[in-house]
Amino acid sequence: MVKRRKFSAEFKARVALEALTGAQTMAELSAKHGVHPNMIAQWKRRVQEGLPDLFSRKVSSGEDAKEAEIKELHAKIGQLIVEKDFLSRAFGR
């Protein structure tokens, strides 16, 4: 029984971009990377279908996560400042 090979996302993207450039034929890319031409065609199609979404998004989810983390850190800083002021008044410094 033959096990399925798994390819990393980086490998798929690199091969799909090579297919999009058109510098080599599918058969050449297949021989170069050891992947069936139909698989390369599927990866190429997925890249072509996904490109419009890449440019249509206003804010990526990564930026949303960063903004949430920044808000959380600002809240923590405010809490620590209040605690520091309270303790400095309590000990008369």
C-alpha cells in the first residue's frame, strides 16, 4: 500500500508560482519537483482563485490580533500604574 505524500504550504506555493509564470511546462515542473501535473494544476488554480480575496480584505486577522493585544497591554499598564501610585502613597514615598 502506497502512503500519500504531504507537501508543505511553502512548497505548494513555490511550485504554483512557478506554474503561473509559465517559464516551464507542467511536464517540466512535474519532473523537476516529482509531483503529478494534475496536482500542480490544482495548486495553480487555487492560487488564481485566492488572489482576488487577498486584495479585497480591508484588515487582515493578524492586524486584528495585534490591535487586541495592544489594547490588553495598555490596560495592564494602566492597572500597574494605579497599583504603583497606591502603594507609593501607602508607604509614604
